[in-house]
Amino acid sequence: MQQQPGYPTFNPYFPNAPMYVPPTPHMGGPPGVPNGPYMPFCPGPQMQAGYPQAGAPTPAMNPAPLARPKKYSQYESQKKSMFPLKSAMKRQEAAVETLPYRKNSGNGQQPTGLGRSRTQSGPKSPTTPERPPFIPLHMFLSFHGDNEVRFENAVTQAIPELRRRIIPLWGPGVELDEQEGFTWRVRLVGSPWNSKDVDGMSAFNIITEIFTLFARRGYTYRTSMKTGVSAPRLIFEACGIDNSARFFLGYFSRSGLRVTLVTPPPDVDVAIGQRLKIALPGLIASDRFLNDSLRVIEFKQPAQQFSKHFFVTYVLKLLDDLGYNLEATIPLGTRIPVLGLGPRREVFVFRGALQSQT
């Protein structure tokens, strides 16, 4: 069996991956703690007890009344407001004589004294704040046509590493290697996504390499979406590094009577055949190896009461019992049957953990 390539120690693409925080109950908390950290809308009697109560007034609280102000006649008040004192008039005249005035000088210099210098009255040009570096929380992966793979929202350090690891896996070479912003498109020579069995091993290795590298760098597959393009986007989310993740592929025939496992782990390779024979006695038509990386198991035609997905369900259940759950499904290539009306081949991605070597 082929061994997975080694992955050197490397920092995650997203340094501060978010962690799950349990939601706080709405207007509630743990048993015995009313309302948790929230304050009630209407305060109860216990909240009003801390305020002082108004008591009866005491003599010390009422000061003695002030003396009545002296009364002036209307004539005297008007007389004082109309004729200020002589000393006040002198101070006003002296202040007027000492005030400087603005006079334009012939040499173009600005006047001195209290003269106000001209300032720019127009609005200041707004300053654009510097944009912080973009570190996406999600990266998108999609497979287009027969030979193109596309990465969107890829972080800066991800694209060079993906280029070093993916392109050498396809021997015929590359037709297109294009990067625009945070999007990287690669178009391979030939039709790797339509290859089958032995000819498709290199294409399968590319898919396994992408999933393994993303897990080592802190990104895990979450879901798929199909918006705006014909090929679905596989969404990977930053959620922590997993150095023990182990991936392998498998795909079923359109009849559902044949399953092909691509580079299965040793524990799966040893147990899957025997467990299927025990679970489905007399229904295993053949179990053979095409090479060191491909294992093909064929089933007999079941009775009428079984659907064509009967064997698919058994294989998925047995792989889950062995510690490998279904991570994702990827539709690859174009429509192969006559007139292109049939469905595309769908590859199953299984994820488990590396077995410790003892």
C-alpha cells in the first residue's frame, strides 16, 4: 500500500480559529440563579429596599429666612443705568485708544497685533484608513469540466503550497495556471476528472492531497453550495489543525452493484471484505485488487424488495464502524452516457484518523 507523504510542521492558515461557545439562555441561567446575568425589566421590592425613604422635615432642615433686600425707587434705578460713573468712563476711553487696527503694509507682510491671519477654510481631504490583511474564515474548492480545479478565498500562503503539491501529481502537465486576487485556477492537460480506475489514480491523489493539506493547515470541509456556477463549491472552514486526519476515496457504479476503494487504509483493507461476507452472506460476487491502490467489490443482483442503494448503505455503515465516516461527495467530469443525459460520477471522500505505530 502507498504511504501518505509527510507534512512538515507549519502554522495554520487562519491563526486564531474560532472556537464554539455555548449560547447563553435567553433571560435565564443555571438552576437556582434567576435570570442569569440579565436584570429583570421591572424591579421588585428587593431592589427598592436600598433607597432611603423620605421622612418628616425637621427644624434643622429649614434655615432662617434672609433679610429683605433694600428697596430702590424706579427713578434712582433708571438714573444709575443711564449715567455711568466717571471712573468707568475713563477706563472705556483708555481701552479704545490702545486697541490696534489692521493696516495693509506695502511689503506684503501680514499685520501684527490682534489681526487674524488667513486660514484655509475648505474641508480637509479625508484620509483612507489602511486595510488590514485579509485572512478568510472559509475557502472554496470546485472542480470544473474535465480538467480544471479552482480555489477561491485562498489565503496568501496557501496558493504557493498548493501549487508545489498538486501540479507535480499530474504527469501530463498544466494548460493554465492563473491567479487573480484570492482566486487560483489550474487547468490540467487531458481529462483527469473523467479518468477511471488505473488511469484516474493521479486525479484521485490530487483530491486526497487537497483534503489532507487543508486538515493539516486548520481547514475542514463543512458543506457544499451551488450558487452562480454549474460546479458546486466545497466550503472549508477554519476550525483547528488536525495532524492525524487520514483520507481515502471510493466510488460506486451507476447500478450500485460495484464499489471501488482508492488506497484504503490497512485496517479497512483487511476487514472490509470479511465483514461484507458476514453481513451479506451469498451476495458477494467478487472481491479483487486491480493494483496496489484499487480494490473492487461486486455484489449480486438483489431480490426485488431491495433498492439499488441497498449495498451503498451497507458499505457506508461498515466503513463508519471501522472509524471512517463520509466527509464529502464530489461530482467529477462531464456527463458520460449517451447524449450526455446521465449523471456525473460522484466520488466519496472518507475521513478517519491515522493508526499509531506500535
